[in-house]
Amino acid sequence: MSELMLNQIQHMLHNVNDAVQTMGDQSSHNLEVVMGALDDIAANVMATQAVVAVLLKKFPLEMAEVEAWLKQDIQNPNGIPTTTLAVTRYLVTGQKD
């Protein structure tokens, strides 16, 4: 193999290495952005749960009314998702399933 061909192969391998490194850096950055967004969502959900829990202690609701609202709002032929129902029951009644 000529030295010119070897130089071209080395240059192409260097370019591939740079591209892979760039992809890895971008992937790491994207993961950091997603994790930050998830942290923000979690904080908002927790804050909302805290406010709702305090309000429900002062202004109790009937679980049946809340379930009826969920059934109407969700309109899921399989019913209310288990996790949604568990969190709702916890907020309304203060009891974990």
C-alpha cells in the first residue's frame, strides 16, 4: 500500500473518531437536558401533591366523586390506570393501597 493511501485511511479514521466523539458528547448533553427536565417535572408534581393534600384535609372530597371525574376525563375503556387510582386514593383518603 502506498503512503498516500495509508495517509488517506488514517485521515478517514481520524474523521470517524471525531464524529463518534461528537456524537458521544451530544448524547451526554441531551441526557443532561432530559434529566434536568425530569427533575423539574418531579419537583412540580411533588409541590402540586403537597398543595392538594393540604387542601383535601381542609376541604374533604368523596372518593366516588373523584373516581367519577377520572372515568369521565380519562375515557379509557380499560378503566382508570392503577397508578392514577392509587395516587388519587392516597391524596383523597391519606391511605396507601
